[in-house]
Amino acid sequence: MGIDQTMSDFDQIHYQTSELQLLARIIQTQKIPNALLFCGRVNTGKKQAAFLFAKGCNCLEEKNLGCQSCDACRKIDGLIHPDMLCLDLEKDKKNISIAQIRQMGENIRTKPNEAKFRMVLILNSDKMNMQAQNALLKMLEEPPGKTFFILTATDESKLLPTIHSRCQSIRFKPLSETDLEHYLKNNFNIDPVLCHIASKIAGSDPEKAKMFAGIQNDALPVDWIKKRRWLLAALVSTVRSSRPQAVGKGLMLSAYLSGHPDLLDDSMVMIKTFFRDLMIFTFHPKKIVNLDFYDSFNDISQKFSHPVFVKWNEEWMQAENRVTSNSSVRLTLDRFFLKMIASKGSFNI
């Protein structure tokens, strides 16, 4: 795990001052817990904090969160330390299986090779199925000597209460929209309006903020700047069209979204900002997310009454909940657009 100056987990760590102080105090006492549970949203520094804690526990210079230069710290940084074990979802799998937990158990049967304290890091621990959680619970009840577990989770409610009770929990706070906006402005040559939009859409996730701001890499081939503008323009066109045309456009948009599941989650977030902007534009036009569609919102707000926008926003929230609960995406989106268009009443541009 190299240390760089991109907005990675490492950078996120600098926003977790109280959490790092707590970890440093634990190391100072030399009373290392059998298990820690790091809770918080994605990209809030949980993984990097785990490795910093591991370095602090094993630093040959006995620095609280590692000296970064001794043999132990350098091996942990380079991901070549034999006693730093990391378990995560396997490729194309939705859950961490009992087989993975059992294999990890076999790997820690013997004493650590060279570490003062061996770390077992389980990323996305809330993705463990119930069998895997029960298997892990047995290890937490009787942990191997000189071994500590760190579990990271975005939704700790999915973990067994008995796992919770055996872990010391530390919550990592999300970055604010202001922090993200400043980061984009200060580190990339990006239009300020785009920085504002990307930081608002990202939901405290810096990797999402970079993606929505058009900072591309090989793993993110989609141009989300163009994708967002196309998506919002399609929504504006649907709203502005007469009812027969609007039905066709709404159903075509539904077909597109349901046919691109890899883009669905982020697209739905953008649609959410569209209806949210419509709802608040009448009263707070300067507080909309999509400032580059200001004129469109202004035009639409003059042709509909505000309760219509409130209704659309409520309908969209219900559609989001249905999709999250595994309802048919196509049927859910078709239903939403048909209800949205129907609520336009007899309005005809």
C-alpha cells in the first residue's frame, strides 16, 4: 500500500483526526483489542487507517502510527508483510463466503512469522453471508495469540449483534460537500461550476466526485460529464413535451436505464438531483445542484405549480426504494415516468 497524494484512502485519513487519535492512544497503552470494527461510508479512509494501525502496532521505532521507514513499516506499506492478511469480496461475487473465512482461519493457525501483532483485515465485512459470520464469530471468541482483527463495514446493521459485541467500534465521518469541492478546485484544472456539481452529486465519496468531474482513468471509461448532461437534457425534454410525446420519451429513457445496469446507480443519483432541483428552484434558485441547467429549471418552474414538483420528487424516492428492494428496474421506471407524465394534467406546451 504505497502512499501518494491523490484523493485516495490516504488523503481521507487527514479528515479523520479524532479517529486517528483514538487509534494512537490504543497503541500507546499496548492493550491491542482482539477486534476493531471500522464503520462509515465508502472512501472514508477505513482501509488506510487499518494499515496505519498495523504499522503502529509493529513499528520497530515504536511510533504511534508507524515511522514509515523501519523494515516493518516499509513491508506493510509495500503490501509484502507476511503477517498482514487482507480478505475481501472475490471478483464477481456479492458475498464473502464461509469458505473464505475458513481458509483465513487455516492461515492464522500458526504463530505470526515476524510481526509483533498480526493483522487480519476483512474489508466489506457487512457482505459476509450468515454462515461466514458465524464462522468468524468462533474465531473472535477464541482469537489466536498476537493477532487482531479489523472489520470494515458501510452498513454495520448487517453484522450479527454478537460480532458487534466482540469488536471495539470506530466510526469514520464522511467528507463534507465543501471539502470535496475545495479538493477538486485546488488539485485539478476544473471549471468551478463543475466542481460544485460533482461535489454535490458524489455523496461524500471523493472517487465519485473525481468521476463526475471528468477525471478519468482506465477503470472509469464513461464520460460522466457528457452522460449527466445527456440524461438531464432527456428529462427536460420529457417534461417539456406534450403528453403523447412525453410518454414515448419517458419509456425510452426507462428502457435505456434498465438496459445499462452498470450505469444505473449513478444515473439514478443524477435523476434525483434533477427532481430535487425542480422542487427547490422556486424558493432557492441559487442552491440547485445542476447550475448549468439553470435556464431550463427557470423555464419549467414558470409552467408548473410547485406541488407538481413535490409530487415528482416523492414519486422518484418511491421508485428508488423499489429498485433498492430488488423490484424490476424496467417496470419500476416505466411506472414512475407514466405517473410523472400523468401528473402534468392537461398541461400542453
